[in-house]
Amino acid sequence: MGCNHENSYLLLDDAIYFKNATIITANQHGEIINNQSHLIVQSDSIVYVGEKAPQIKGKYNTIDVKGKYNTIDVKGKYIIPGLIDSHVHLANIPGLNFKQRKNNPELVSVYFEQLPKSFLYYGFTALIDLNNFAPNIIDRINTASFKPDIYTCGEQVQVMNDFMMEMEELPLRHRYQSSFLYDSYNENVEFPDSIDLKQHTPRKVIENLGKENAICVKTLYEDETTGFKKFWESPTKHIMKELIDEAHNENLPVILHATSFEGQSFAESVDVDIIAHGMWNWTSNPKELEHTKLPKAHQDLLKSISNKKIGYQPTFRTLFAEDDVLTESLLRDEEMKNVLPKIFIDWLHTEETQWIKKRLLNRINFIKKVNPELYKQARANFESDEEMRQKLTEAVKKRLEIIAKFLSDNNANLLFGSDGVAMNMYTNPPGYNGFLELTHWDNAGISLETIFKAVTINNAKAFNLIDEIGSIKTGKKANLLILNKNPLEDINAYNSIETVIVKGRLIDRVLLSAQNLE
């Protein structure tokens, strides 16, 4: 494209000029802009956006079916940036455990064929995988004709014998062979002389992530408020600060999985960049497990997190999706047909997928086994195990809403993430899980303006992608959505997508539906 004088453009054959649109975006200061109506996309980039109509120079000034310069009148439509989901797990498959993956190669193949389209169907043009333990799967997704931009944090950073290692019951030899972070301040862990601990320092861990092209660092902190009697290790503050310093030297934000008051207090004290998950675990006191009145100490902590502008991903779907498994509501949801192939949905209706439901129903028995004292004290307040499960589930779901609304009211740095596909649950379906997450934010009373910024500009800023995506600005990628409704007026606007634009390529939403595979 050539520019002859101000607001005058000589367009090449692949240019598209959108006129009469309502363009909604936010700048890096968080101010929403919706007074622009003209947009030019050239190749994969935005080359003009503004209130005034540009002066077009050149031969083509109408829609040309041969692919030449197009003028598209989008009067009555809304153009917004492509959405960003900053918390996904792309290697997981909804409804299939690892054994079933091996036994059902056809299901695996058809699922990954549809996967990138499903995210695009719901407008997610950028994804951040927080634990890329299977780079080959992402490489496969990246070969698709239609796909979102995919970024990763590389493989999750874990200290030796942490929560995940213990819950997965990994053999010691596997733990030692992993790229674990050596916590030199923790005297509870011993290593054989054969382990070269110099290969597991914060510096070395960050170097290894650099080789994985990571744009962020993901680690975790769990404590006894999970309901289990603690039998694992958590990182010390000293090692976490060293990891954060090394990460910041490479301009990498650090995300800490923390679901409790203790865990998020830890996160705030070491100044992590982003907290993954809402604080649904408030206390380990069995008499307070149903409480939903936000304690003063928790309010003070959340205010500090807000004031420090630590990024915060509420991830409603992490818990709400579990409840959806038990009610089987999504198995009857017509929207699933757009994101999962029919052969896959048919399989979800079989007995094979009941392992997820059984696992969730067995959680009380597991707590009874690993922490009988907690179970006994908590169980005294209920008529049955099932009543206890139901009421505690409702309590933690309510807590998520209270936490998210409190943070929003205190101008926190809220970031949108759906945590799909968490724990291989089919109730975290790709793409649709993100739309469901948006509706949970809306139901919690968070303003549509706050939601819009969280799923666009806030994520781009938090993950240092602000120069590429997250807003509609000259020079950025042409990752855009054309909607039939205004997202600042109705949360369902995010399900009124007419066209998805990925790097300047227009894709009719209908073409992205899984129903096209039938």
C-alpha cells in the first residue's frame, strides 16, 4: 500500500475497506473507543482506522469477486478485536482420559481437526496455553488452514514433590528427569548425588523455557484448603522471587496457579504478575466451608492485588464445568454441535465417559481417605455425603462470583481465561467454553465494558502482546470480528458473530462449525 498524502491510500489487490461500521476497541490506557467507522486491512495488517473516510486511490473501488480490492459496507454491524483466551490447555481432549486416547485414534483425529475452528467459531483468534507439555500437538494445530494465533508458557514450572507430582503419583525417576525447579531454600527435599542441581536453577529453568519460545512462565502453589491433608511441597518465597527476577530479565510474566487465601497471599507477597484462578478456597476450617460472606482479611488481600494491578483470571469454568458434568446439561446443549463433531458427541453419550462423573462423585470419599479428621468435622453439618457435596459446590461457585465482582468494583486488572480443557472434562469444550465463561462474568455483575477489556486489551498487555493484538490500531494484526450485536450492550453479542477475520482473511462463521464435518 502506498500513501500519497494524509488520509489518502493507494490499495493493492488484497486490501479490504470496511465502511460505515461501529468499531469498538480499547486503547492501552483502558479507554474504550467507539467513534470510528472506517477500517482498511491490507494483507494481514490493519493499515487505517478512523472517523473520516479515507481517500482511496487506484483502480478498484467496488467489491470484486476476483479477489481484488474490496469495499464492504458493514452498516449496522460492529467490528471488534479478535478475542484472547489466556488460559487454555490444548493438549487435553474433552471426555477422553489418556488410556481412551490410545484406544480411539479416530476420535482423537477428528477432534484435533475441528479444534482450531471451534475456537474461531466463538471469536477466539489468540490462545495462550499455560502448560505446553505436548508441543507436537500445537505444531499439528498450526498446520490447519483456519487457526487462531497460539502462544505458550512452555511446560509448567514445578518444584520437586509438588502438588501435581504427588497427585499424579509420578515415580521418582520421572520427577528427577523433569525440568523441575530446585528450591534450594527447602530443606525437606533431598536429592541423590547423580542429579546435577545446577541444571535446575531459576536461571536454567528460564533458559529452557526460552528454547520452547515461551512468552510466559506458569507455576503453582497449593495448600491444605484443597481439602487434602498436605503431603506435598510448595515453593518458598525466596525461590519464587528468584524465578520472577529471572523471568523479568527475559520480559516474561509469571503466572501462579493459586486457588486459596493462603496461595493468593503468597502470590501477592512475591509480586507475581498474574494469578490463575479465583480464590474459591477461603479456609481449611470445616465449620466455615459453606461461608460466602467475604472476610475482612480476604477483602484487604484482594484490594492489595487490585492496587498492585496484578493480573487476575477468575476462571469460572474450572468449577462450573464440574457441576455441568453432574447435571449432564451440556450433553443436551445444541451449541455443542458447532464445536464437537457428531461422532465425538455420540461417543460422549456412551458409558465410556462416565469416568469423569464417577471421579467427581468420589471426591468426598477421597477426602475421607486422605483427611478423615476434616471429613468427620465437615460431615457433621450435613445429612448425607451428597448433600455435603452439593452445598459445598454451590458455596464455592458463589464465592467465585463474589470474588470477581469485588475485584471488578475495585478496578482490578481482570484477565479473561477459560481454563479449557481442564482435566479432560467434556464440559470445557473448545471455544464454547470461552463463551460460557463470558456469561459467568456477566451473571456475576461485572460490567460489559470490563468484560470487553479483559478479553482483549488487558490480556494483550499482560502477556506483552500489545504491539500485535488486543485492539484495533494501525500496524496491528488484522484479527477482528464482525458482530450483529453490540458487546457493550449485550453479552450475547459474543455469540452473534457474522465473520471472523484472521490475519486479514475473512471467514464466514458458518464455515467454522463442526457440523460441516458431517
